[in-house]
Amino acid sequence: MRCRTSCAVALWGVGILAIVPFRPSPPVWAQKGEPPIEETFSTSDGVLLRGLFYKAVQNAASAPVVILLYPPGQRGAETDMTKGDWEGLAFRLTREGYNVFRFDWRGHGKRGHEIKDRDTFWTNPYTGPWNIKYVSGFGKKPLKNDIYFKDIRDPLRYLPVYLLDLAAVRAHLDNKNDLGDCNTSSIYLIGAGTAATLGMAWIVTEWHRPAVAPGLGEIIPAGRYEFVPQRILGGIKVAAGEDISGAVWLSPHRPSIVSETLAKSWISNYAPRMRDNNPMLFLYGDGDAHAQRDARFFFQEVLVGEGNRSLGLAPLNKKYLFPIKGAKNLSGVGLLGNNATLQTEDTIVQFMSAIQKERAKVTRRQRNYNASWCIDLRYFGFTP
């Protein structure tokens, strides 16, 4: 896999230099294609989420999937998936040969979300402590059966719980994979702001989970796969982290709830294979000092971008730190929607296309998960 990623790095590094300046996107990219399908799916702690699935224009069954992530937890800002030009990017990607999925985090969006399993939501050992502490309504009779953003008392400290929303997205897409609707053997993430930190943390958890549901005789105790990391007899043969093709982070932001020490431990202690197997592109406006600072932290200190000979780590492609020229006052999703000038969408597509050339022959495999799984947030360094 390291060779495969290195080839992709080299291809993209050459390509990005060759295409500056970019040609303006054809008018067809601005036109809407086939409308997305609204779909619902449940988290392991009982919240019913909503998402939009955009089908690839061609060969959707074998096409990879891109998950779009807006930053959750911001009062009066991007509290639903309609803010910014995520839709324009989604349609662009479907024409480039990708399925696309975007969704509202729990409590976000204009309609809120139903709590389908109230007992599980409040009492499960994984997110129950966070839900009790930071979501209004515990102890009321009858038990609260919905969640809106206004109900979240401390959006910053509640951020780790959103990892279960991402796990539910993955389980939902794996189910679509098994039905022949997409190919989750190649998954890309594109996230903005704090979603970059959440996305990286979630990828870490995927390296602790089997890509295919283990059989009854493989897990301890015998039964279905319930949480990450759940002990498996014989260990994990193929980790779900291998399905993550790459990620693009727009103006990444490290919230204070994730310390520098914790973020650095993702490679050193939790998921060393993430560095060379899940390439990440960091995009930020050329005048955005805060995003540049956090992007450099993730690239240089978390991913050890300069390499470390004593640890056997080769340097990463420096083009993975990429300032968007002319975007001095823009950040996050604001970097999208003006491709003719900023070329953000072109840069994203070029990066992913280089990787996808190496993954084009990765075939779809049956996942066989019948429900989403919990994540032991404490195991991964989070506390309520």
C-alpha cells in the first residue's frame, strides 16, 4: 500500500505543477445533474440521521464514495448542510465518476433529529455520559425523543460524539455497497474546519475495526460486532482503514477539545498506517493565518511531513500543504463555488484522480454489517 500511495503522491505532485493556471471549468459543471436521494439511517446510540446520496453519472456500482463534512458545533454558523456550495462540489464529483454522500450531524439541520431509542441514547456506556452532560432533557418524563442544536449545551465538548455519526454513515454506505449501489472499498473525505479534526480522528478508529463483519466464532463475546475496538480472535485481517483512499481538508481547524498531544498520538500510538495509506491534502486561503497554522500542525507534527529516518518515515509530498491563491478573506466551504478564479474544485479533483488511478482496480467486497457500531471514545483519548 505504501508503494501505491507513493505513486499517487508523485503523480499528483507532477500534475499540480503542470496544470497551473487551470482552465476554467466548463459550464456543464455549474448545471445540476440528477437530483440526490434523501436517505435516513440510525446511529448506534439511537439517533435517526438524514443524508443525501448523489449517484455517479456512470458506473455507480463500482464508483468510489466521497463523504462531505461541514464543521459541526458552531452556533449561528454552519449548522446544516445547506450552507456553502457543497452541492456544487457534489455534482462536479458525480460527473468525475464519484458517488457522493452528505448529511446533517445529530442536532443540526432545520428539522432536528428523532431519538428513536431513548433508553440507549441516555444510558449506553459509550456516548451516554456525553448525552446526559451536554444534551438538555435527561431525566424529564417522558424522555426527550428529539435533538436540536439548541439542545446541545456545550457544542465544543460534545464534538467527540459526532464520531458515532460518521460510523453510522460508514455503516449506511456499506449497506448500500452490499446492495450494489456503490463501492466502499474506496472512500474519500472532504471536510472543512473542525470537521477535518473529526475526520482524522474517525479514520484512526477505522484502523481498529475489521473491514468485513467478523463471523460469530471470531469475536469475543460471541455475537455481532458492537464497538470499536472490540477484541477479535486472531486479530483484524483487513482493517477498515485500508478503504479510506484519501482526504481533503478545507481550512482545517483543531478545536481545543483535541489537544496537540492527543492529535500527535494518532500516528505514534493509535494508527501508524494512516500516515502512508490515507493521503491528506490541506487547502487554505493564502491569507488565512489560522488555517495555515493548523494545516501545518497536522501535516508537519501529526503526520510527520518532513519524515523521520530513524522511524523509517519518508517525507510526504510538500504539495499536500496547498494555499489557495486569491482567497485571502475566504475559509472552509467559502473556498468552494468560485472555481474559475480559485480552482479549488479542480485542485480537489486532480488530487483524488491521481490516487484513484492507483485504486481503479480495487473491487467491491461484501461488508455484511447489519447495524452501526459504537466507538469507545475513552479508548481514543476523549473524556466527557
